[in-house]
Amino acid sequence: MINQRESSLAYPLRVTSSPEMGNWLLREQLSLGFTTYQTNRLFLVGTTTEGKIAVRERLFDKPMGLYAREDRLYMSTRYQIWRFDNHLAPGETYQGSDRLYVPSRSYMTGNLNVHDVVVDSEGKIIFVNTDFSCLATVQSGYSFVPIWKPPEISKLVAEDRCHLNGLAMVAGKPTYMTACSATDTAAGWRHHRQNGGIVLEIPSGEIIATNLSMPHSPRWYKGKLWLLNSGTGELGYLEGDKFQPIIFCPGFVRGLAFWENYALVGLSKLRSANFTGLALETKLAA
């Protein structure tokens, strides 16, 4: 767990972890990467050969979506999508680390409020263009090229109409998406935060689940569609058209990855008026 005080300029970063986390990462030969756009940071968390936690942080302007593929990382920021390449050969180390990710390319997108970013089976970068309510890709000479949008969205305009945010890939192809509502008006999702959330199937656009609360981070894993019901603080999966929660997480959940039989979930505190009036508030207070 990483705790960040209100002003990163005035106070040092404090990092705490469960006692056995370092040994677990070492045993699993695993490292973690995540972003926090409130403090403009990319974190990479690994371990030393002695099982001690090792943390690296770098500053970027509003980092959000993060995707790892082979020896590359892809990350969305306020105006760009970055690609980082590992420059270390197998068995080579640098300052005690076995990966050295160097910025190798960036794609100018402008301010699209990009959430999830992935690479498909053909090597194409695909990202969730939240402000324009569509799924998009990069192309020279353009801010973005739309490749799919929910049928409910009548026009591609920077109004964040349904807060389309999460993308699940199946066999290397975009297959499911989450949105905070099915609205087609400017910021209309803000009035449906408690139970207006939906899951959509691609390419049909069929809504396969409703009555969710600000769902995020859909992931297809071991034959199930998992997601985070952020407004209730729950991790669960879809069974038919119903969300089946399996655990309550004490915070606003966004960011989900799997390793073997483990789910890795990102949590943050509630903030601003956008996140008030949720069932999560009552649960946290209790």
C-alpha cells in the first residue's frame, strides 16, 4: 500500500506494505505497476533479492491507463500515450533492477481523458476515449481515430456523455466495456452514479448488465468477466446479466489485474462531489 500526503512537494512520500509482501513478490517473480493521477505519478513496485520492497516513481502529467506487454509498457497521460521499452537484456541488471523502461515513443492525443489502454493481437494500440464516449486508436495526423461507440451515443463530441471507461479483451480482441450510464447528454452519467452503470458487449453494443454503480476495469479471466463496482466498493464477476460480488474493498476501486489465483485491486479515498451519494460512503462509515 502506498500513502501519499496531500502535498507531495511539502511532505515526503510514505510507503508501507504488509510484512510478507516483499517475500510474496520474490516468490512469484512478480512486480507491480500502477498510476495515480491525483499526484501525477507512475509507480513500479518490485523486490530485492532479500525480499525487501523496492519502489520507483516517476512524474507524469495525469497518468491513467497502464498496460504491460512483453518488454513494453504503455501509459496514457493528459495529452499523450507513451510507450516504454525495456533496454536490459535477459540476465542484465541496472542499479539492482532487471528491467529498465525507457520512453521510446509517444502519441499526441490531446486532452481526451483516456482511461484503459491496451494492445490488441495485431499490435494495435486501442484506448478508451472517455471524453468522446468511444473506443479509439492512434493514427499519424489525428488526435484519435474512433473504432467503436455505444449505440446510445448519437454524436462524437467531447462531453463525457456516459463515462465510458473500462475495456476487457478476449483472445486479443476488445470484447466488453463498462460505462457509468447509458446517457447521451453532456456529463449525463453524473445523475446516474448510484445504479445507472452498465456493461456493453462489442461489437453488437448490447447492454449485458445493468444496475451497477460506477463500474470500472472489466477483465476477462479464467472464463469469467470480472469487474469493479466502484460505487459500492466491490470486486465481483458477471453471472448471466447479474453482478456477483465476492469481496468488499474499503475504498473507491479502480484498476484490476490477475496473477494466478490472486486479484490485484487499486483503491483510493473518496473525493469531490462526483463521488458523494454512493453506497460506498455508508459502507466506509460503518
